[in-house]
Amino acid sequence: MRVVFRLDAGKETGIGHLMRCLALSEEIIKNGGKCYFLSRIQGKGLKQKIKKNKSFLKEIDKKLSWDEDCELAIDFCKKNNIDWFVTDHYGIKEDYIKKIKKEGFFVLSIDDNANIFYDSDIVVNQNIGAEKLGIKTNKKTKLLLGTKYVILRDELLKAKRQKSKNKVKNILITLGGTDKNNVASKVIESIEIKNNEIIYTVLIGPLGNKIDSNKNIKILFSPKSMAEVYSKSDIAISSGGTTCYELLYFGVPNIIITTADNQLNIARNLDKEKTSIYAGEMGKINFEEIVDKTELLIKNKKLRKEMAKKGMELIDGKGKERIVKEMNNYKIIKLRKAILDDAELLWKWRNEQSVRESAFSSEKIEYSSHKEWYKYKLKNPDTYFFIAIDSENKPVGQIRFDKLDKNSAEVDVSVDKNNRNKGYGSIIIQKGCNYLSNNTAIKKVISKVKKNNVKSIKAFSNAGFKIIKEGKFNNHEIVEMEFKIS
């Protein structure tokens, strides 16, 4: 499986999109896949994270419009033989996804806001309460919703989860990878006065602001092991993004300060589930309340234990396994050029009874005449002949285009009898037309199908073909379908 992630990471966009996509890419790579990132990445450290993850980064010029961005993405996918395109960006809208889908790539969209229509194959919203958002999709879209699909990094999943401790000795303060409003400093100013026997560990992300340390304040700048940080933390004060779920996984009771609108539902729902305490929105917070809520957790061992237990039950750490399993359920089909060694296979396919029944000539073909015909087709510059193969390189069908003139061609397609009723037909047709679009001057593809061959008509329709007329051909009632290459 070859996967492209389209996201950005920086001071304005934050780094949450990057971190969860890196986590998902770990699982894809573990399953034998290859991952690419099409991104605008701010900061050398973040770029190094992608490289360290055995993934590839293609940086995008920030001056590109979204239309240009999409064209670049499609071109990149074609050149790198991509199977899946993953979107995790609030700037990507319906048209962008539709264009990617139209080119024959599978699309997985990671959603937080449920504010656009998704034409994607899979939509993942890992947030608590996502099931109630009413995400708008097409009928075929698979929805993976809720904390069952929380995406966590391998580093965290490999670590041992700690039991709730009797006494609070360490408080973690983490307000996101950028903390552009310097909320961490304001929290420290308010809280350290009343709790100067406790160590406060302030986590500064790769694009965060510097904070002065003292005997009670420990500053960590992009630590190597977040698992170690979480394991040593007794309670936390955090923003309302993915960090919340990481804390829950480790059983760390936390107080949430939301730093973006898309965090509001997360914070409120986690508060409702009694795994976290929601303190309010950044900019509207009474910091004295933060002090009071922190003191409540420090003094109430029973409450901390209950919050930790519920959090660990809510996040089991298997989210990305479930997502990749769903991705693997989609059949990846590729085309390779037909070769002489395929002659016997194609002959057998052509002589199958169901294939002969759908063909305009139902007579069995002798192998010798088939082979002569096939040799001619392979040498003919006006014929484009392909074998469709699955993810295990096993042949599942064939497609052939014969040029009618400079700008048009007629198509012939069939699927191996053991691989029918899997939706392969339309995928093979779509990929074949994409080849013509990228490699030839052909602008129109014609298909003639028997009128009673409902499955073939449906396969061509699903690939974007339109019925242009009905009539007779070789004494058969037919429909003629057309696909215009843009």
C-alpha cells in the first residue's frame, strides 16, 4: 500500500495533524506500506520527524492556490503509483477530494469539524461524541467514528501504563505544540504560588515559546520520550486536542483548557464522561479556577483513581490498527502492460462461457488463432493492452483500448470469474482511462455493451461513462457509452 498524507504543520496550523498522521503512517509501514507527506512544514525538527519515521517529504510552495495544490497532488500520486490519499487539513474542501477520487485514488479523510461533504472512501473522526455530528458523505463512504479510532504513536503504545499514585508529586502542563498565546506561562504564574512543593513539568513543543525554569518548574523542549513524561505525571493541565487522548491512555487525570474551537466538543464530552475536567476556553479563563481545580485533584485520591480508570478504558490504543484494517479491505488494483507470456491466460479468459455470452461473437476461439491475433495486438502501436493485478500481483482481469482515430478509442474489458462481484470492473476501466489521459492524445473512449448486460453497463457507469445511444450491432441490441477525457 502506497499512501500520501496531505497536511500542514506550523505556528498557525499547529502540529497535531502531523503527529497523528505520523502515528497512522507507522501502522501502514508496519504492514509493508510506503508513506509520503505532501506538506508545508515549519521547523527543521518537524521535518526530521518525518524522515525518522522512514517516510518521504515533498514540500509544497505556500504560494500555491488550492487548485494548483490539487493538481500538484494528483501529478505526484500518478508518478509515485499511489493507492491511498489521506487528507488531514481544514483547508481541503469538497472539490479537492472529488478531483482526487476522480483520478482513481482511494481517499481517507481525517475529520474534526464535520463541516464539509465528504466524497471519500473512509472518513475517520476519532473524537468522543463524533457519532452525533451528522457527518455528510456519499452512500458508499465508510465512517470510523469515536474514541475506538484514536490514533496513537508507537512510542506511547509500547510503554507500560502506570497505575494511579497515592500522592501528587508531578504536574504536567502541555498546551499544544505551538502555544502561540503563551497560556502555559499564565498557568504557571497562577498555580506555582499555592503548590510550591510540587514539580511542574512544562512541555514546550518544537514551535513553542520559552519559559523560565526554577526549582519547582522543569522545562522540557520537544522531549525524546513522551511516554516517559506521561508515566511520571500524576495529573496534567492540557489543551483539548490529541494530547487529551494520550493522557487518558496513560491514566493521567487532566484539566483541559481549549485553545481552538474544534476542541470544545472534545473537552465538554470528556468532562461529561468524568475522565477530565474542563476549565474553559483560552482567553476566557479565570486562572484562579485552574488553581482550585488543580487543588481538588491533588487532594482527592479517589477522584484521580476513578478518572484514570475511566480514561484507560475509553482509549485502548488499537485505533490505528482498526483504521489500517479497514483500508486493507479496499481492493488495490494496478495495471501492467500485457506481455506475450499472458497469451494462454487471456485465451482461457476469453473462452469462459460467461465471457462468450457477453461478447458479440460467442464462438470458442482456437489457441493458435488467438495467439496470432494477440501477437499482432501487442505490436500494434494503436492498441493499449493491460493486465489488471491485485495487491499480491495476481491477475484479476484485462483491459484493451483500440484507437479508432487520433482522438478516440474503443475499450474492451473483462474480469476473471473468481474475482467478479468485487467492484473490480469499474476500477480497471477507470485506471485504464487514466493511463490514456496521462500518456496519449486520446480524448474520448467508446464502449459497446449488450443491452441485457446490466453488470457491465453498471461498471462503465461507475467509471464515469454515459450512455449516448442505443441501437444494434452484429444483430445484438446494444447501448453505446462514452467517456470524455478532460
